[in-house]
Amino acid sequence: MNEVVYEKSFDANEWFVLINLLFIIIVFILPRIFNRLESVAYFLYGVFIAMFFDHTISVGPWDFYDVNDSAAYQLLDFLSYLSFGTYSYLFMYLYVRFKIKGFFNILYIAVWTVFSLGVEWVGLKVGLYHYDKGFQSYWSISIYLLVQSSQILIYHLIVKTRGRAQE
Amino acid sequence: MAISISFILVWFFVSCFLLIPKTLSFLHNFILFMFTTIVSTNVMTILTMQLEFIKNTQNPFLFIVFILYRDVLIPVIVLLFVNVSLHSEKKRLFFLLALLILVLFDYFLVQFKVMEFIKWNFLFAMIVHSAYLLIGLLISKLLTAMDNRGESIK
């Protein structure tokens, strides 16, 4: 297999993924405000979105970036996707806790987009991401805005259809 | 050509899913969709990048067809199958129908060179698609069981 290898040592990017994985504990520590299935949905959303975009724009023919030490799909890549679940859960948790409504939705999404860009920047510095073909961090802004807005819309749909089967 | 045909087919199956009476709730369908997409994405990445059993197109435009297949068509067919067959006695018939649609789409992708089978064939494809459908059914039963525990926070 002809693959790109950036490095092979256990260093900052591996620690970054493992520390992020530890944050999953937060999901269990926080007082529960969602039922079990809704918690699963909000956690899974982050994993789903991260996998969708990574396995779409970071693979050939587009291949805008690589994740972790090489271009190959590794166990660490898979583990790094799980940590996105914590962020998507927290996104929804704080949204409900702070009772975000009306125009505050825009502010809330903007704050989370800035936070996401910050986490991505740290990921870039520690070697979790390796950009290619001129990819820039700010390209991700549109993705963050889209997926966070979608998550809020889905949350409202879930609330609206709570306790009833589909028509 | 391949992009147009795949868009039409995906539109048709998504429309069918939106219009059929559903046995699962929105939340159940949403979780099942995400779960199936995660599984199919990982399977396709492992088959193409790691094992190199399948070679996906390197044409950026045709790659859209591959994404539609992996992230929309497979999960939507699983959702259709689960919602239609969950409480039906014609499970086997719906299973075979869903399997046929998925394998025909595989054939379409191979014909239009969206993917190329290297160490892969339609029998293996049928086995993997059967696994998607059965996992879908299993997950839906698990979700229903979790819901029936009657847990309520609010």
C-alpha cells in the first residue's frame, strides 16, 4: 500500500485524542436532563458528523487532509471520532440548560463555532490533522455552522415528536 | 449520467421513506440512520482504503455518487426495510426486496465505474448488505426495548 506516513511515535496527537476521550466521563457526571435515547442521539450525532466529513473530504479523490500519523485508517482515528460525541452532547446540554431561544441561537452557534475552530487549531498544532491541497481552517466554519444549526433543528423535531410514533 | 440517475434513485427512495407510515418514532429513525451510516462508512473505508478489495473512483464528480450510495441510499433502504417489516409477517419478502435494490445499485456503480471490484464480488456484497439489514432490525428492536423501560427525566 502506498500511503503517506507523517510520523510513528506516540506523542502529542495520541495524547490529545486520549485526553479528549477521557472527557466522555463528563457525559455521565452531568445531571441528566435527557432520557437515555435522546442522550444516545445527541452523542451519536457528533460521532456521525465527524465520520461523515472525515471519510468524505479527507479520502480520495478529494483528500483535503489526513488524520493522525498516517493517511491510513487507524484505530486512533476511530477513537478520535468518539470524542466528538462529547462535544455534540455538551452542545445540546448547554443549549437546554441555558434555555437558548430566538436570536440567542445565532450567538450560541457562533460561540460554539469559535470554540470548534479553537479545538481544530490545537488538533492541527499537535499533529492530529495534516491539511493538504490548500485546505484552511476557515473552510471548516461553514461545516460547523451547518451541523450545529442542523443539530438544533433536530433537537426541536425530537421535542415536538416526543412520546408519539410517527404518522 | 451516473450522477443524474443516482440522484433520481436517491430522491425516489427518500420520498418513499418520508411518505410511508412509519412504525418507528422520529428519534428511533434518526438514531438508526446515524448508526447505519457510521457502519456503512466504516465498512466502505476499510474495504477501499485498508483491504483494497474495492477501488472507488478517483473522479471528484463521480465520487458524489459513491457518497450518495454509502451515506444516503444504504441507510434509507435500511430504514425503509425496518419500518415496513418490523411488525409485518412478510419480513422475508421485504428483506429480499431490499437486498435486491442494494445489489442492483452495486451493479449500477460497477457499470458506471464509480467503484471497481478487485477482490470482491456480488456474493460478498450481498452478505454485507444482508448484515446491514439485519443489524438495522436488531438495533430497532433494541431502541424499542430501551424506550419501553418507561424512563422519563422531564
